[in-house]
Amino acid sequence: MPKRLIPSAEGYAEPDTDGFLHAPAAARNAEAIRNLLKSHASSPGHALELASGTGQHVVEFARALPHLHWQPSEVDEKRAAAIDARVARADLPNLSKVCRVDATAPGWGKENTGKTLVLLVNLLHLVSDEEAKVLIAEAALALEQGGLFVIYGPFKRAGKLTSEGDADFHAMLQAQDSAVGYKDDTWIVDLLQSAGLELVDTVEMPANNLALIARHP
């Protein structure tokens, strides 16, 4: 059976007035994530965004954090083309064209080493437990010593869904695919630690989201 395609972490996207793909979810959370990164990712170096989707985030973050050279990644051809279109229009010296990375496949971490920052936004609830395990283990391999892995998204808290909206969304995801759905925050922390990373901060974010920040020791 062929490996299933990772869904877009940005949810529904459509062409905007300029012809680029636009995801309303990415527009809504960009400021909060940008401020989080400006507070925590102060070291210069190379940043890898996993599953970059429409490219909205990576362009904004490259503008806001010029001390990092940003590398978007994507596995879907249509979304990769959308990212490259945004990258070309932005014309930023610290922003590369997209690279093809399947974040849930083994091996990409060793092929993308030396990263100061690896960023994952709104994807863990869209993949299976086994895919989440692979993703976190590979992200740890991609980080340089002292590098940060930042995960943003919705989570169960200590095994519980904490809002009606989260419960409804989780149920909808599992109705579509029983293998996916909200992950427990404590389970993700355990996976980070098993991968050799140290949890340095847990940040409550808007709309009941959570950011988990781990460091390669």
C-alpha cells in the first residue's frame, strides 16, 4: 500500500487575489507564532519549517527573523509550487526555495542536519501516532547542538480535550481517519525526551493551542 500523503497543516487553502494559495488559518496564527519565535529563537543559523503548506508562514518568519536562514519544506507538488511562488515574490536573502521533505518518513533528519531551529505548525493532530514518533525522532537528528524544536498546535492536556470546539474537531478528524487526532501533550513531551531533547518551555497560545519548545542538549 502506498504511503498516504501528509495533509496540509494549514487546513483549507484557496487561490488569493494574487494567484497564490492562501490559508485563513495560517493568516490567523502567524502573529502569535512569530512573536513566540522572536522570544525564543534568538541564535543565528539555519531554520527548517516542516510541511510549509502555502508558504505564508515561512515568508513572514523570514522577514521577522533575519538572523535565521529559512528553509521551507513540503512533499506535495501543488503546495511546493505555491511555496516557491511566494519565495520568489518575497525575494529575501535569508529564504530558500522549497525542499522536498516528508516529515513522517524515516531518514530526512540525517539528510538535513545542522539546523538551529526546526518548526512544526499544526500537523501532529493530522498524522498517526507512529508518524508522530518518526517525525519527532527525525527532527531531533536534524538539530545542531543547542538547536530548538518548536511545535505549535492543538493538544489534549493530560489526556483530556479541554474545550467543546477541540472535542468536535477531534471527533471530526477521527471520523475521517481513526488513526489521526489530537495527541496528548505529556505523550509528546515523552517522545521529545526519548529522542534526546530537553523540554525548555510550554507556552499557552491563542485559540487553546499550545507551543512545546525543546532543545538539543
